[in-house]
Amino acid sequence: MIQIDEIWLAREPLDMRAGPDTALARVINSFGEARHHCAYVFANKRANRMKVLVCDGFGIWLAARRLHQGKFTWSPLRTGGVVTLDSAQLQALVVGLPWQYAAANHVIDRQ
């Protein structure tokens, strides 16, 4: 089991041809370091592909996901401070739901 304590959403798109070393370099440039037990989530420009880089203390994991229809709900802002997600928001994002409204009980609530 991979332990994830913090989840960070990258605002700038990542070229999906990027491998683990390129994604790790992006994390280091943005955050100064890749912290253990943290996940860093990236999307491409069209937001129909996503990569998640996880640092587990022994190495790094890079997972990819592609939607065949539609696109992931992403932050419309390309600059500014970092965006953190909780596990319910990450689960909503991965399946293409609006993560901004995800509640801890796995219900999408726009209020």
C-alpha cells in the first residue's frame, strides 16, 4: 500500500510524454523538493490525461490516466499559490467529477 499524506495539484500543464524523471524535475522546480508520502497531480493542456507522481521514501511512482470522453475538472488558474486536495477530492478528480465540491462522505455538493 502506498501511503499518501498530502496531495498537490499542479496548475501548469505537463507534457504527457514526460516520464518519472521529468515529472520529478517539475515537482522540484515548483516545490523545492519532492516530499515523502506526497502525491503531485498533473494534467495535459486539454485536461483529458492525468499523471500522478508519488514519492514513497524509497523511490517514486508515476501513474497515468486517460479519459476517452470529456476531460478532468481542473483549476482554471495557471498561476498563483499551490492547490491542495484531500483524498475524497482526488478520488472525484480521477473519475472526472468536479473535485472542488467533493465532500468527505463521497457526495458532490455544490453548496
